Amino acid sequence: MNKTALVIQREYLVRVKKKSFVWTTILVPIVIVGFYAAMIAIGVSGGGESSKIGVIDKANLFEGKADKASGDKAEYVFINNETPESFKEKYVKEGYNYFLYIPPFDINKKTDSITLYSQSTISIAQKSRIEKTINKAIEIKRLQSANISPEQYRSIKSEVSVENITGKEEKKGVAGVAAAVSFALGMLIYVVLLIYGTMVMRGVMEEKISRVAEVVVSSVKPFQLMLGKIIGIGAVGLTQFAIWIALIIGLNLIIPIVMPDLATQLTGQEVPSGSSGVIVEIASGLKTLPMGLIIFCFIFYFLGGYLLYASLFAAVGSVVSDDQQDAQQLILPIMMPIVLGIVIMSKAIAEPNSGLAVFGSLFPLTSPVVMMGRIMFDIPVYELVISMVLLVLTFLFLTWLTAKIYRTGILLYGKKVTWKEMMKWAFRKS
Amino acid sequence: MNILEVQHLRKFYATQKAVDDISFTLAPGSIFGLLGPNGAGKTTLIRMITGIFFPDSGTINFNGKKFDPENDIAQIGYMPEERGLYKKMKIGDQALYLARLKGLSKTEAMEKVKEWFVRFEMQSWWNKKVEDLSKGMGQKLQFVTTVLHEPKLIILDEPFSGLDPVNSNLIKDEIFRLAKKGSSIIFSTHRMEQVEEICDHIILMNKGQKILDGTVHQVKQQFKENLFAIGLDNIPESIASDAFDVIGRENDQLVLKIREGYTPNNVLQYFLQQQTGIHAFHEILPSLSDIFIKLVEGTPLSRQFQTIKA
């Protein structure tokens, strides 16, 4: 068996067999799906607060019967034999959550004299639901005073929503969803680069500090050792993604069976509250995204970015001795372009075709992160190709360069190495 | 045919002449002591022989052909001074991995590892991790991983450090056994008594240069100071002879230094004439330790950094 393959095998198996790998691999999707389920649950049960509101309606706005706006599940009880001052003192004792006081006011003018008393600060959602109910009552009164029937009003009322058509294929743009997905993927690449990059660095440091490197490089070339480590750890990353994707798909299939209510409310048209509508919108938005392209680019940029940064991290790992602080110092210049990538990415999502965004998605040190932010927005194919080619060329060049640093560093002990020396090792003839 | 021939090997670093014109040869089955004070360049020399470093100049011939690190390292087993094992890896897996890196197939590796684990009574260690081992146990494991692919050339850097006498003997016996089977062994150490016990041939390095080369016997002859010990029944009151000087006295024994131009026969003649009973007479050869100290003493304790013009 090829020696590089042996190294890859070891690096891979050692990590995959670890308990911590098993735990993070299982727990992360459970947390993500759990979070997602909780969000949906909250969304579906919107207006679930069945609170009891005592109303003193001096303006006779409701005429004794509250016509509640959709989603408002509160119970409105009209109080006739109390003054606001007396009721204010005892509404809690009598079992009401809130006390709504509507003083007399001119129905055709704006008023801000309506007051809601509560023990603690009321939630924004609850407040807006109560406001909707009141607004509805006021609108009906105004229509009556203008002699317009509710039917007439409905035919007058306009509810235009502008549809954004992008590109030649007249795809429906779903800017909000695309932006969110872009950002999430860019962040994911960023996090993954850092996690697996530092994993490579720690692996190299472990070999150097425990002096295994010296034993192993008497059997394999340092380059094989470095490459084996980088590829092995990359494979661990891909395995983790594969398991996550499988688990998420699995859980998505299981949820409708376990919680049928949730699923029907998600897919069904009779969505009772506004917030569930948003979820349906997101779901339909997701469907319009070019998923194939996104998955391909994600894997390509993860691998490209990972290989590029992993070789840099390996070089740093090879030059530091036992001192963690040295490592911190040397990592900083490597981290900066990744962080810069995140900054450019958030700009790129807002303006995917700005000069900065284009530059960031071509420049190989930032392109894995930035390109994920642009990929949804139908960028020209040639830009994607140039970006990918540049990334591949750069990682080949950097691997060649860092291999030389690695080869010297891995066997050097007790000396603090500067960037200047590393450059000298990298560019000298072998 | 020599297993290893090193000719005019040189390796300079920016501030050190680590190895400066070293030549030696190593016959199959011989045990070769590579001696030298700290910083003499031993590790650099070894790293060139194991293909980790390229020499600046000079040639290495391995097994009659030009040394080709890529392929020849499978025939070399190297145990560095600082032990190197993966702490978190299971011991059985680790031995298998290192054996396979040396080019053994999976089944061969398994066979060899099991054989050696039985020989060293290490079977129960298989599922333990290296971090669970004591220093001496780690040492044994490291030795096993170094030799289990039966290399033609075995390089051991301080193999006995941290071992108790029983385990030292175990390793020593293995070294002899491997040499008898035809492996050549380079043995790098500071412990001179072990060198005398084990090695056929030694070279001594200092400051990157070879300052001594020969068999243990030759070296001792070369550095002998014509010292003899003589055991007498009763030591005469006054001893005066042209043949020797008395330089030590202990109980019934005298230490004599024979003067230039005289032989041990002259000494014996003198004492026979004195009519005292002689019950012992032998030559005192210098220990390697003495030779080492004599040669290395006087040079600064640690190497100074210098600027090297390539």
C-alpha cells in the first residue's frame, strides 16, 4: 500500500474512532433540527397566549363584542360598572391578565389615549395583536360613518406585492431567502476552515512535540506525511458533512410522523397566523434556489479553501515548539484573510456585483467564503471558473511552498522561528 | 561488501559546521559505536544516513549502491534519541502502522508484531495506549518498532536510557542476536561502558569531525600509556629502576609506568631480582571513557556558533 495512503488512513481512523467525533457528529444535527423544530413550533402556535383582557370601552368602540383580528386569541371581557381608577387596582385580583382602557375619542382622528395596563411588560407580538383588533374596530366605525359597506371596502382595498424577476430565465428572485442561505453557507465555510485548519495544526504539533515526526520521516517523506495528514483530516470533515446531511434528511422525514400537527400546518394552506406564512414562504423560496450548484460549490470551496489553509496551518504547526503562545502569534496572519472574507461576504450579499464582492470572490484567500455569498445571485460563469482555477493554482503553489517550511520545521527544536526565517526556508533551493 | 560506506560527508548549517568531512565504512553484522560529546554532529550524521537530510557534499553508498533514500529506508531502522510515539494511539495499532510504513504488507506486519510482542512479553499491551506506558515500557515498544521489519541497518540512539538492568540485558541480547543474523548496527551513545561491552568498531566525533576511528582493541592500544599493575607479596622499602616509575600504590599492588625503550620483561626482571613473590601482573589499558575525556577535554564544553562561508 502506498505510504501516503497509509498516513491518510491513520489520520482518518484515529479521528473518526474518537468519542468526541461521534458525539459532535450526532449532537450537532439534533441541535440544529431541534432548533428548527422549536422555531416552527413557536411560529405555528403564534397567538397562543389565551390571555384575558378586561376592557373598559368608554368610546363604545367594540359595541360590547370584540371582533378579533386573525391570530388574536385573547378573551375580551367588557366591564361596565367600574371606573378605570377602581378597576386598575383590582383587575389582577379578578383574574385578568391585562386591563385595556379606551377613553372616549373622535373616531375619525388619530388617538393615542388608549391604554393597556399589565403587571409586566407585554410582548411585542401580543401588543401588535391587540392593536390589530382595535384598529379593525376603528376601521369598521370609520367605514360606517363614511357610509361604505364592508364589501365595498374589500373591493377598494389594494394588496399589491411586487414580484422580483431576475436573470434571463425569469426566475423568481427570493432575495431574503437567498441572502440568508448565502450568509449561512459563508459562515459555515468560515467555521469549518478554522476548525479543520486548527485540527491540522494541532496534529502537526502533536507529532513534532512527541517526536513521532522524526521516527515517521525516517520511513516516509515529510511531504507525504503532511499531505496524508491534510487529506485524512479533510476526509474526516467530509464524513461529518455526509453524516449530518443524512441525519438532517432523516429527521425531516421523521418529524411529520412524530408530530403530524406541525407538518400539516406547515404544508397546509389554512395557515392560521401570519408567522407560519413566513415559513411557507421560506420553504417555497428554498425550492427556487439552484440547490445542485450550491451543493457543488459548497463542496468545491470547502475542499479548495481547506486544502489552501490546511497547508498554511501545517506549516505553522511545524515551526512552533511546545509554546502555545508562539502558535497564536503565527496563526494571526493566517486568520486575517479568513475574517476579511466574512466581512466582504456580508457586503457581497447586499451588493453581489460590486467591485469589492467580485474581487473578494476571485482572490483565493477569501474566495471560498465570499463566493458562497455570491453564488445565489446568478454571477457570470466565467467569474466562477476564474475563481475556481485561481483557488486550485494557489493551493498547489502554497502546498509546494509550505512543504518546504514543514520539512525543515518539523525536525527543528527549541528555537523560536520567525516569519522571515520561514520565508527563507520556503524559497531556498532544495 | 560493506553495508554502508560514507565518504567525505559534509553538512553545514548557517552557524555550524555540523558534519565536516566524515568518512567511515560499516561491515555487515558489525556493531558500530558512534561517539561524541553533545553537539558533535552525531544526529545530523544519522539524519543524513537515514535520508531525512541531504548532505551538502560527499557520498553515501548503501549495500554497494548509491544511497537512494526513497527505497533504501525500508532497509533501515532508526530509533531516535527522543522517543517518538503517538500518545493516544493503541499500542498494537501503532506497531502495525509503523511496520507498514516500512513497507510490510498488512499480514506480514501483523505476523512480525505478534512475534516480537511475544518475545518481549508485551501481548497484554495491545489495546493499551502509549500514554499508559512507563518510560521503560515505551522504550521497549520503540525498540520493537525499530527492528521488527528486520532492517539491514539499525541505528540506535541511546537505546538504553530509562531501562532497568533486566530490560537493558533483554535489548542487549536482541542487539547481539540481530547482528549475528547479519544486521549492522550503529549505536550512538555517551555511555562508554556500554560501548566497550557491545561495539566492535567505534568512531569518535567532535565538532563535526572524526577524531578517532578503529576497533575497540586498536583504539585502546593506540591510547595505552604503558601502565602495568603488579601484585607483590611484600612491597620492598625502596624501589628504584631505570625501566619504570611507580605512580600508584594500593595494598599489595603497584601501578607502574614503563619508560620509553623498556619492556614489561625488564620490570619483571627487576622484581625477580628483589626476591619478592609476584602474584599478579597485567597491563592497564585506558577505558574508552578515559580516551573520550582525554580527546574531548580542552575543547569548549559547548559548541560556539560561528559564521560559515559556504
